[in-house]
Amino acid sequence: MIEQDTIRLLRECDAGVKMGVASIDDVLAYVSNEKFKKCLIHCKDEHIKLNDEIQELLKEYHDDGKEPNLMAKSMSWLKTNVKLVMNESDQTIADLMTDGCNMGVKTLNEYLNQFKAADEKSKDIAKKLIKLEERLVEEIRGYL
């Protein structure tokens, strides 16, 4: 049970990190404030570092990880592009990123509760990812 929950939690973290990176990539070109842009780039870099840790652990379990849900990714991309067409501003981007981070935090906490038997390393990674998302929300509040 421990190994199974560990792999499942790591897969969900993998998908979450990939979703976060893709979301940041979707909006970076539209950000006008340099400080805001640097904040997003730093967060993306932290996601990538965390994903390296996730990939190492998944490799130990001979697992390939998980891609983000295609429907969720498509809906996120569509929402981002529609909102940006209507109002291409840093405020819109901060709003989109806040919504995405909040969804990620909620989902990751659900997975932590669902996969209680996961090992401490994978739980720590999920908690790091949650903190990363929460920190980004705090850092970009001034752009809302």
C-alpha cells in the first residue's frame, strides 16, 4: 500500500508541476511589469527543480509519471486565452495565476489526504509544491 500510494502521489505532483509550468509559459509573453515577470520566471524555475526531484523518485519506482489531464489543460489554456483577448493586463494574468494556484493547492491537499500511506519523501514534495503555489499567490497579490 505504501508503494502504491507513493507512486500515485508522485504522479499527481508530476502532473501538477507540468500544469504549473505550462500555465506560466502561457502567460509570460503578456506580462508587462518586469518584477511580475521575474516572479513568474522564478516560480517556473522552482517548479522545474521540484520536477527533477519527482522524476528521480519516479525512476526509483520504475514509473514514467503522469501528464496533466488533457481536459483540464485544454480548459486552462482556453480560459487564459479568452480572458487575455478580452483584457490583456497584468491584473488579468495575476487573476488567472491565482485561480490556478488555488486549484493546485486544493487538489494537492486532496491527494495528500487520499494517499495517506505514501512515504514521507513524496508527501514532502507535495507539501513543497503546495508552498510554492501559496507563495506565488502571495507575491502576485499586488497585481490583482
